[in-house]
Amino acid sequence: MTLNNTFNLVCTKKDEDFVLIFRFVIGGWLSIITCILGLLGNTFSIIVLANKRMRTLSTNVYLIALAVANLLWLILFFIFYAIRFTIIIPHFISKTQNNLYNNYDEIFYLLSPYIIPLMNTLELCITCYTVAVSADRYLHVFMGLNAAHYCTVRNSLRIILLLTIFSIIFIIPYWFKFRVVKQIDIQNRTHHEVLNKFIGKHKAFFQIINTYVYIPVVYIIPFVILIFMSILTARGLTQYYDEHRRLLSTSIRQMAMLKMNLVYYRRHYHVTIMLIAVVLLFLVCRIPIFINQIYEVQYSAREKYISPSTLDFQCQIQPIFYTFASFMQTLNSIGNLVIYLLCCQNCRETSKYLLKTLLTYTYCEVLF
């Protein structure tokens, strides 16, 4: 339907209902399932990695921090997005009003100026911790035995603290980005909406900050570092096999040194494979939200009207893609535990030990 001479269109009810159903299924119920699995998986990962058999390795300290950040992010996403979609979307589809829907939506809008930047901070922490653990593996592979002097638990804790402080400081401007305004509808009911304070006279400045600061720091630079380090680390693993071939044609003294190196690489080989898989999963799950962020920055700089050429894209493709990108972030949080169990023998053995201990304790509690 054409509203004015600038071809400003509105989405049809069919398009809106299709998007609502997609969000209800993917952003609602399916996200609830993945969030619950992610909460359980990250909690179990923290317990396993914090075990005394595991926490002596600097890599595992980074993985604990990564699991904690994923756990907190999933809690917020579960409460304020997944559950919210399952509650309010049926009322939008049926065009009915409900007190539960109104109250829940009001709480969401009132807390949004605090929840959104908090989730952004956690997302940046997750990215920084992933880069840090990738760098840790890179040092272990290329420095060999000498890495023990630098990749210590104490240094890992220091780096995690610095990255956390950096993430908090970097997101501080976004705590002032949104404001809640009170609105009165045609039925004289009061409700609240969230507005972007940077849209308007500060729109151009905000776009520059997003384009040249936020997107490079949060997405482009970490992605490039992760890809580069993963390639170098994968190449470094081939040295393990080269050393094994050279072992057959060396002197006894050289053989002893090579055996020492082989024991080291054999110990860290599966951990390195595990970290490469974690990085690849991170990239696959985060690239969609990166693409959506680029679109949001470009779209916010233009007048928000729907032209005939972008009708299908803005009414269906973009909102569906954003829901899909958010869902992929939840998959990233539950996939790490699966990778740990598949690639790391020490992680599997520790998990079996803890489960056996838990079952034994539960059985004794039942008996007595």
C-alpha cells in the first residue's frame, strides 16, 4: 500500500505473520531449547575445567572464562528474548491483548537500556576470550617447551582481567545509547518504548563510530586474528609428524631431544585440535550477526522507509536473518562442550570421573 509520493510502503499482513511465526518457532521455542542445553553444557564445562586435573593448563583457564561469559549471556537471552517471543508473539498474531503480555513487555522495555549494553559487553568478552585462547594455543605450538614460561595460569588470569576491563570500558558509550519514553495509545493505556538517543542530530557521528570503531574492534579485527592464528596453528601441527619422520635418521643425543619434544606435542595435539574447532564454530556462528550489524549501521544512516525495490528484503529477509543470526549465537554456546568431549581425552576422562562421583554420591544419599 502506497502511503505518499516517496513510495513509502508498509509490509503486508501476510509478511508480518510469516515473520512472527518464524520468530515464534526459531527465536522462541527453538531458542529456549538451545538456551537450556547451553546453560547445562556451560555449567558442566565450568565444573569439568575447574577440576584440579584440568585447571593447571592455561588454555583451560581461558575456556572457563569463556564458559562463564557464555553462561551469563545465555541467561539474559533466555529471559529477555527467547521466553519473551513465546509469550508476546501469539498475541501479535491473534491481535489480542493480555495483561501477562503487557506486563512482561513493560518489564522488557524498562530494562532494555541496561540489558542490551550488558549483553554487548558479554559478547565482546566472549570474542576477546576466544582470541586469547587462540593465541595461547599458538604459543604452545610454536614455542614448544619454552611456552611454559609465558603461558601460565597466573598470566592467563591477568589477561582475562585486562580483557574484561577493556570490554567494559569499550561498551560504556552504549550504556547511554537508549532511553525509555512513556507512550499513550488510542485506548488511553500507558506503555513504554525504547528509543535510540543517537538517532537524530547525533546520527552521523554514531554511524562513524559504529563503522570505524565498533565493527572493526568487535568483529573484523578478532575475525582476522582468529583466522590467521588458526591457519598458522594448523600448519604447526604438521611439524609433529615431521619430527616423527626425522626421528629415524638422527643421532642418539638428537633423538632424546626429539622424543622430549614429541611427548610435549603429543600432549598438546588434541587440545590444539579442540581449540581450532572452537574457533571455527565461533566464526561460523558469529559471521551472521556481523553481517546483520553491517546492515543495521548502513540502514540507520538512511531514512527508514520501504521502497518497492527493497520491499521483500525489509519485510521478510532482514527480520528473518536477524532472528537466525541471534539463534546461531545460542548454538555457539552449546557447541563448545560437544567439541571438548570429542577432541580432548583428558576432558572425557575428567567428565567420566565427575559423573561417576556424582552418581556414587547420589546412590549413597538414597540408601542412607
